[in-house]
Amino acid sequence: MRIAVLAHVRHPIAPPFAGGMEAHSWHLADGLACRGHEVTLMASGDSAPYAPDGVHVHSVLDEHYDRRFPWHDWHGTQALNDHLDTAFAELSDTLVAGGFDAIHNNTLHRFPPQLAHAKRLPMVTSLHVPPFAWMRGVVERSVSPWSRFTVTSRQQVPRWWPDGAPADASVLHNGIDPAAWAYGPRGDGSAIWAGRITPNKAPHLAIAAAQRAGIPLTLFGTIEHRDYFEAEVRPHLRGAIRYGGHLQGRGLAREFGSASVLIFTPLWDEPFGLVAIEAMSCGLPVAAFDMGAVAEVVGPAGSLAPAGDVAALATAIGSALDIPRQVPRARVVEQFSLSRMLDEAEVLYQTVAVSARADDGVPARRPDPRYAEPTVLPIVG
């Protein structure tokens, strides 16, 4: 199939990945290309040097928007909205003219699903975050047999559709390649925390719980919120508490494989938790706050505590250390593998492709001449 993968453009789709959405888009494009599909990754132009082999990159923006419009300073402003709307309007012309058999939309922008619904484009939109007001309305108006929606966990279904999900919605769990996150048979007695260093990920509470439990802790990840890091994290970086930087997958996998427990501390409606399955694949049991989809993802591979309760989390660390390392590894292999995710995605692509061709005879694959002439689109605000 000829497939377009639309990525979020806040960060480049490049290792070390800024977060789970960037990692998902890269590995989805790579996995589809390895299965013989013709894949175009639509992302910020500075993703191009890091694209998987055999994947063409189409630039939505010349560079990721967080460089010019840092999210914490510009989120919700007219300047950033206009910047993104202009880019996605141009991308809409490309999607209409591109002749794709299927489009997998991982953006958080309103134009792609509206376009798919209006122009009968075969699209799967994956909702990687909890609902926010205007996007919920777009989802409700855009769902159709050829414009389908997925969420990353069962827990997110009633969040997006409190009155019941439509038939054209489904759960598509994130997946990883267990071979890339190799199993470590024994740990060294230490704990790891990994993720974006920002308040709603709460590494400061992981530090407090580790200190209470008397276990060494290393933090890994990109410093997204510098003021928070300086105020709440850096003062504790001494002795058994250290910051190990932002590692690429291979280096982080080595660290996971030699540690003994992952401390996972979301303070938001966590829609999945990719870092949890990466650590679990390496054999790490998880001590976590019970937020969002954490219980669904971790299952018997971890021990949970109420969100924000440091004392309970310290106790959960001790309980998690008693879980055999084979348990988290087996859970990932059985339920959260990249191959399983790709299998399920390919079924969805076939479904939307057939639906887009049905009834009125509109073909899912249109003439290409490298994205033909622009089309005037009925985009709704």
C-alpha cells in the first residue's frame, strides 16, 4: 500500500525522541516500510536526516515549531495557531492530490480529520492525548467508515466518547520491538525514572519516593520545563540521586536492562505510557501512580499507588522489586509488540481504503504527479 504517516510537528521525528508521539510515528513508518509498503512521513523538515531507511519525508514545516514558538510560551496564541494552520492547509492540498491508499494521522491538528471526512480520504486518526474541547468536536463531526479514530487504551474510550464510542472507533495500543528493548535477567538494585522532565510527569515525586525507599535513582529524559528542573529536580541531584541525560533508545535500553525497577509518576490522565512498556520489555517491574491507563498497561508487572502519595509509592517500589523480571517482559511480548500494532494498523488501513472507494466510486488512490495541483478545501474552524 501507499501510506502517508502524519506526525506531530512540535518536535522533529528524530532520536533521541522528545516523547512517545515522536517515537510512535518513527517506528510506525519504519515498521510499515519494512513490510514493503511505500511510506511517506509527513513531519517537520528537520526530521529528514533521521528518517528510517526507505521512508520519504515530506516537510509540513521547514523545522519543528517548538524551536521558533516554544510551546510553554506560545501555546494557544494566535501567532502559533496561524503558523500551524497555514502549514496544515498546504498539507491538505498534498493529501488530496497524493493518491494514498491510507493515511495515518498522528497530529493534534483539526484539519486532517475534517479533510478526510469531507473529501472521502482513507484516514486513521490516532488520538494520543486525552480529549480537549475543540478537538472532541472535530472528532464527533469527522468520524465515518473511511475516517476512523483510535485511542491508545481502553481507558481513553469513555474519555473521548462519554456517551458511547461510534462503531468506527477502536483501541490501538502502542507497540515496540522487543528485540530493540532487550531483556536483562538481573538488576543491580537501582531504580530508573524516564520521560519528559515536566511537572505533570513528576520526577520530583519519584525522587522523594526513592529516597524514602532507600533505593538509588537515575533520571533520564529531555528537560522540557527548565524552570521546573532547576527548582524541583537539580537540588536533589547528589549521592544516590543522579540525572543521566537524554539517551537514544539503545543506550536507554542498556540502562533499563541493568536496573531493578522503573518508577513511573504521571500526574495527568496518562493515555498510555510508552516508557513503561520499554522498561518492562527489558525486564523492569514498575512502581507507578495509578493514573489514566497505567493499570491497564502495567497489569501484573507492577505495583500501583494513589497519585501523588509518596509514602504509598515508596511501598510500591518494595512490592515491585518482588515481581519476577520475566513477568513484565512476557506482558510486552504478548500484548504490546510492534508486530501486533502493525498487524492491527494494516487491518484498519484496508478497512478505510475499501470504505473510501465504496458507494460513489471515489478511488482511494488518485493520480500523483508529485502531488498535482492544489484544491480549494472546505476547512471548518
